[in-house]
Amino acid sequence: MTLVNMNSIMNIFKKYILGFYELFYPNLCVACETHLLNQEKLICTKCLYNLPKTNYHKEIDNPVSQLFWGRTKIEYATAYYFFNKGSKYQDMMHKFKYNGLKEIGFELGKSFGSQIKESVFNQVDIIIPVPLHPKKLKKRGYNQSDWLAMGLSESLEKQIDTNILIRAVATDTQTRKSRFERWKNVENIFRITNPEMLEGKHILLVDDVVTTGSTLEACANVIMEIKNTKVSIAALAVA
Ligand SMILES: [Zn+2]
């Protein structure tokens, strides 16, 4: 047996064994896989501390807010950390989005919320996660942005609404599309079920990863059709 074959077998083995291990021994850090201390939940203190944070909440003009310049009027925009390919945090994001470990979003959301609590983000009235299409929701079982929003809601002490903004049409994956194609792909797919409830409110839109901002832009636009609304944005990571 060649070394390459052996390695891929080992990888498959590791994946399944680790999968089982996580199921029965959930007290390992989801990023570095060391044992968690009693007060730690899912992510160890060291990994949370070392998360490559952007600190964009401290500057009104930052690379995330600049994504929306000339496109739509966003009050404040930030992302918690830099999404780096191949890092242990990419793995953690994968577990959060696809492997059912939705509670990661809650823990990171709480931590994110306490970071931005003493900033302009404290001015928001209501937190709304970017919705998944019902079909995708059914397949995945949860909307990862809901969990993030719940964590943010807990530390910011702001209410959350997961029913008011809905996604009307399924879209293709955004990954292989240009910025314009991405925007065309999500334009007009969001609807507001109960516009009166948002009148005069400052809404914090929440998403997992911000790349071009097209999805968030489409959500913001449909919200801002309602009288006297303001929109700010908080993404977990910026690509
Ligand atoms: Zn760790």
C-alpha cells in the first residue's frame, strides 16, 4: 500500500472516529480539540482569545462598511473575525454550518455581542438573522444565522425576530458567481411579513460570513422600504 493511500485511509478513519468522539465526548474544543474546562462551552478560552478579530466595530468606515458604499445606506457594519482558509477556525465554521453544531453560533454570538455592546451597535432595536430558504432549512435542520443572532441577542440584550424577514425563492449557490451575478441572483428574493412592526426601528442584520455583501444588501433594501428604518450589519466572519 502506498503512503498516499495510507494517508487518505487515515483521514477517513480520523473523520469518522472524531465524528463519533464528538458525539459521545462533546467536551473538546471545536477549534483545537483540547479538553474544555468546566466553565468553557464548545470553544476554549485560548481559541476565543486568539480568534483573528477585526475590531471593525471601533471604526465607522471599515472594509465591511465600505462594501456597501454606493450600493445601499448601511448605518454601521462589522464582522467579528477574519475568515482564513485552512485555519482551525475554518474547520470550526464548517462544523457550525454543516455538521449540526449550531450551538457554536450561539457561543460565538455571545462573545461577539459582548465585544460590540459598548459601541455604536448598542443603538440597534431589533436583531434579524438572514433567512435560509425553507428547503435548505429543512435539509440542514437549522439556520446558522438564527443561532448567531440568539447569542448576540443575549449579550446585547436586544430582541430578536426570525419570522419577519423571509426568503421567497431558492437561489443557486453564490460561490462561483461574479459580484453582479451574485447581486442579480438575490435581488427581490426577500420579503417582509409584517412591515408595521419595523417602522421607525434600527435593525441589526446578522449573517455568518460576509463576502461581497450581496445577500445582506438585498435584505437591507427590502427593510429600508419601510418608513424610518435604519439597518446595521453584523457578520460573524469576513472572507
Ligand atoms: Zn481551543
